[in-house]
Amino acid sequence: MTTRKHKGEQKREQLRQAAYRSFRDSGYHDTTVEVICQRANSSKGSFYWHYGSKQEIFIDILETWTRQIMDELYEQFEEAVQQDNYIEAITGSLAREIHRGRAQIPLWLEFTIQARHEPELRQALAKFYRRARVAIAEILRPLLENKVSEDELRGVAATIFGAYTGLLMQDLSDPERADAQEMAGNVMSVLGWWLRQLHFAKGDTLKHLRPMSTMAPTARLTPQPTSQDPPAPAHEPTLAHGARVTDEDLRDFLSSFLDAAEAVDTLRALVLAAAPGADERVIGGWKVVAYDHRGLFCYIKPQKRGGARIGFYRGAELRDPAGLLAGRGKHQRHADLPPGGPCPDRDALSDLVRTACALQDT
């Protein structure tokens, strides 16, 4: 049964890829079911077993983009936005997406034109664009916390995505004078200036990330009774009362990282014991469990293939006699807990957490 299901998924993917290439090369109207079947080396009977019509496979291509391409975009920009020079890193990510988008923009235009006349396609296209805007907003949210309203955040995300699609369209018609990658660099230069003005206006520095506002998409926080909080050792700073992510929200967060759950639990227990008064929350846009004491000081990031990473936002300032930390950025350092492996030197790692938390008081 499993083998039959797998073969069915393979055949459906084969048909979808053939349809994508046909729509891309010949357009929607000039692509027929017969053309798709010839390109997929498949029969019409097999096609109609998986799809009811040409429109249905057209929509399936778009929905597959929604699930796959936007997830890749999300991950790529989420990685970039955590870099010390995040404007430069985001610009690089945008340039890579433009390279891919050049091959896809003709089909995007086909989708848009057809959507004017077909409600089902319009709904699928709206879903694709909506998820793109939401993904960009969630990635930017921690950087713009307490700086802009929710409506303004959505507007910034829509503008960035609109600039991306608009630049690709101009690049398609006028590549010599409207090179999308060059223009994207200029757009990000202006955006970087704007972000710096926001931070400086609030007395922040770009390397220190501040607490999320109430509009942030964090998991629900459940304050723990004060009587249950372990007392802070004498050498630790006195921390504010901590909040914790609920078990339910943690399960939701880890639903895409099932192989990493054990490693995340191990690192969570270590961080909460070392910094019991720190606030804990999930930052969806960065796919991390983050810890805050007068600003974010460390995070736990589950890995897709199992295991987890513990990172320190000011890791370059930490003394690391055990040599646990990796990374070459100006500020961030991290240590990895491999899947199924033991936690690296618990005492040394706990000291790093305590010191990272204490740095927030300086």
C-alpha cells in the first residue's frame, strides 16, 4: 500500500513537472492535456486519474509553489536576517531569489492573466501572494519590534514583495537598463538606511535585539509562580520574573522538527536552569525558541535532520575556555547538539548561558 502510494505521488509529480515546463514554454492556452501527457510520457487515463482538468493541474503547480518555494524563501531569509550584517545578507538572498524568479516570472504572468477570468485560480494566486507577504512580515517582525504598527509591518512586507515581483517584470522586458539584481541592491540600501534610523531614533544599536511587542507572533506565555522559581545563585544578576512557552505551543512549534524534539528539550532544560528568570518564547519568523533578559541573549534552533543549535547573540564577547562555540560573525556564536548525541560539556555550556544573560545588564 505504501509502495503504491509512493508511485502515485511520483506520477503526480512527473505530470506536474511536465505541465510546468509546458505552461512556461508555450503558455496556458497553447498547452493541452495531450501535450502534458506526451512530455510526461504518460497516458491520458493516468492524467485524469490524478487531475480533473488542465486548470486543476495549473492550480496544483501554484499550490505546490506555495508549500515548497515559500518555505525555501522563508528559511533562506530567516537565516540571513540573523546575520550581523543582515542587510547585506538579505540582499544576497534576494539576489538568489531573483535568479530563480527570472525563470518563473513568465508563468507568474500567465497565472495573473488567467486569474482575471477564473475564480478558483484567483483564489490560489491570492493564497500564494498572501503567504509570501506573511512570510516576509514574520521574518522582519523581530527587527521592527516596537518600531512600527502591525499595519505598517504588513505594508513594509507588501512593498518588499511588490518590489521583488515588479523588478522581475522590468528585468524581463528591459534587462539592460532595469537589471533586477542591481535594482534590488539599491532598494535594500535604502531599506537598510531606514531601519538604522528607526533603531537610532529609539536609542538602540542594530546588534542588540529588543523584546517583542504585544503584537508579535510569539507562542502564548505562561508565567510561572514565583514560589516555584529556583533562587538565583549569588554570582548571577537578579533576573526579572520569567515567562514560559506552554507545552501545547512548543509541540506546535516542533511539529515540523520531530527529530529535533529531544535535543531541544535537553537545551531548554539547560537554559532554564542557568537563567531561570529569563523570558522564553517562540519567534515564528526565525524558527527559534528565544530567551530574553533586557533583550534577546540566546536561542535554540531545531535542525531539520535532528539535533539542535544553541546560539548567543553576543557570543563573540563570551569567554569560551572549553572551546564549545563556533561561528565567525562579529557578534553571534553557536554550539550544536547533534541528533542522538550527548550534550557538550553541560557545566561549560551553562556558564556560557549565565554569562550571556549577565551581559544584558552591562
